[in-house]
Amino acid sequence: MSTEQHDSDAYGQELARIGHHQSEATGARFTVFQALAAAGIAPEQADAIVSKLEAGAVAGAHTWISESSPPNGSDPRFEDGWFAGVRDVASHLLRIADTTATTQRGLAASSAMLLAHPRQPAFPAPTPPAQEPAPTMNMKKVLAAARRCTWALADPGEFLGPEASEQILTATLGAVREDERAGYAERLEAFAEQHRPRLEELLRAYGPGSAPASHGRYMLAGRPESLIICERMEAAPFLLRSRWEEALEAVLLDDLEFAWGPRTRLSR
């Protein structure tokens, strides 16, 4: 095995471990919000409590990094580089701790909404998107293409209802630019083929029957619509986010974005 391949495998293992910890943290946060709600703690106060705990965890990492030292007997130039890197990382962790302590709002309310509707989330009446799909965009044809990708199919009883599915498709296909609409179903099938292992892993880790799904989260994982959403996350993430938040709960998109791990992450 080459050094490059070994480094790539090691990095992949690190990402898998980080993903595991992030998934566990999501479930733990949801449990904490449930307990705080049961104790009569208001959502705003619950957000503040959990934000402080998470900021404290980041602060602990800051302390650990700041107190680290280069190996004994290192060259002075290596030591200089080491301490410069430590200062940079520590400063970045401090900024993360500050942000975590002050900006994580609305999570408790979202958790309460998911707890109230663990299987079938209630969607608000959609606001018409700023730009309707062009005539060449056939919603039924696109959904049929998504359903042909067997990785995306959960048990039929698990599918979202027709109304919710239409709302999701309207918002998501509203993020397909006009010059992309002709032949979009074929584009979607090509995307599924290109990313099949990654999509299968998403379904295994976050789809129906997975541990995260048992907490009432990741409701879109395993739905045919999720293939379209993942494709738009890669092709037009900002446009998708703006169309989505005009009509649907952001937490649904946030969960799928976390599970997919796009190059451009827009959720908190």
C-alpha cells in the first residue's frame, strides 16, 4: 500500500469516527431537549442551556490544544511552526465557542415540533416560489426517475403523503435553474449512478430503521425526494436553501444536509 493510499484510508476512518460522534451528539441533544421540555423549561432557555454546554466542550478542546507541546528534542524551527499552528487552531476554536454560545437558537422549538409529529411532520401552507418550474420540468417524470433509483426507496408505507411530497418537490425543483430543466430527469439518474455508494451509505446510516431515525430525525432520508434534494445541494445549494425556507421547515433540510455532507454546508 502506498503512503498516499494509507493516508487517504486513515483520513476516511477519521471522517467516519467524526460522523459517528456527530450523529450521537444529535441524538443526545434531542434527548436533552425532551428532558428540559418535560421539566417545564421554555425553548429559549433550553437553547441557552444546551448552547453553553456545547460551547464548554469546544472550550475544553481549546485548553487541550493550547497546552500541547511539540515532541521532545524537536528542531527549534519545528517548535516555532508547532506553536504558530497551535495559536491558529486555538484562536479558531475560541471563535467557534463564542459562536456556539450565542447563535444556536430555535433548536429546542424544532425538537418539540419533531416530538409532536415523530412520523408525519406538519408542513405549513407553502408560499408560491418566486420562480415556477419551466414548462419543460415534468414533476411526475422527475419523481418517477427518483423512484427508479432503488437505493432511495423505503417501504411504501413510509413514504410522505402526497401533499407533503408535492410541497417538497415544488420547493426543490424551484431550485433547478431554467437552463438545467430540459432533461433534468436524466441528469438526476446520472447523479444517482455517480454517487450510488455514497447514497447507499446515507440510507444505511440515517434512513428508516437507523439509530438517528429512531429519534424522529432525518425524516427525508430514504424518500425518493431526497435524491433530488442531494443533487441540488451539490449543484445549487444557496438557491435550494432560499426556495426551501420560503415554504418548509428548515430542520428537515438541515438534517439531510448533515447526513449528505455537501461541499457547501448552509445549516447552522
